[in-house]
Amino acid sequence: MTDFALRKIVLQIEETRHEGGPLVLPPPVRGAIYAICRNPFEGRYEPDLLPAMEALKPLALDLTDRLVAALGGREGLDAYGKGALVGEGGEAEHGALWHVAGGYGMRERLGECRAIVPSVMKIGGMGATLDIPLGHLSAAYVRSRFDAITVACADGPRAGEVLFALAMARGGRIHSRMGGLELDQVKGEDGLR
């Protein structure tokens, strides 16, 4: 089994009440949680990374449970995303390990979600930012849920570490008015509409 030794977990919650327009109550809420883990593949090329995705599934479930609880429970959560930030000595594919595990964790806990989980990964050092894209759980064309949440860790990822992140939201962008598919039009059949 691949060892992604956990160093740190960080949780952030944001609620936006207005952006110059009218006050919105209850406000849309979004949150992110990330884990800083040892990168067991640091400094070397590993031709077969697929088995390592399985090793990350328990972490994804734990982070999902923590984030759902911090956001007040499952009800009303309607957007999600994931991302990874790989520290020095790693490669982008080490962040891509999170695609299956992160998506699995959220889908397992959130129930039926038809839309693809928006994702991002990059290489960066301590304090680098990661903009995690958000999208609707069951209908990718819901424009009001096109959003992002930024995470950064002042002391990570260090050389030989990876930051694995999940994000969720209840409600879309504050004052969304760009049209497109509205929530009451979602059919949730194909992940798009």
C-alpha cells in the first residue's frame, strides 16, 4: 500500500452576503478542506501510479465527511469541485491521483451526482494558491454554480508533499444574473442539463 502520510488538515468556510447588490439571507456558503500529505513518489518516475488512487479513497471519504459537517449537513449542497497542488520534487500526475479518489469520496457521501466533478491540479511551492472550480452536482450547465474557491497553505506543500483538496457549496454566485439553465429546469439525467 502506498503511504501518503498525513501532516495537516485545513478547513475553510466562506459566506458572501453581498457584492455591492442587495443583502442575501441566508447567504450562499462555500467551503474547502485540504490535506497536506507526504508524496511517496517524490523525486522519481513511477510508471504505474494507478494502484495509489485506491490508497487515497479513505482520505477522500474523511475529508468529505468533515466538509459536509462543517457546511451544516448534506441538505442544500449543490456544487462541488476538487484539486491538488504538488510540491517540489513531484509531478502533475501525482496530483491527478486525486481525480478518482476525490470524486469517489464526494459522490459516495453526497448521493447521486450526475455531473462531472470539476477539477484542477498544478505544481507549486509553499503558499501557492489553488483555485478549485465549482460546478452543479447534477447539471453542468447551471451557470449560477460556475464558481471557484481559492485555497492556500502558508507552510505547504513543502518539497515532497501534495495538497489534496475538496470543495462544496450551498447556493451559487451571489447576485448571479448570467442566465442559462436555472435550478428549476434541472432534469439531472445526463450530467449536463
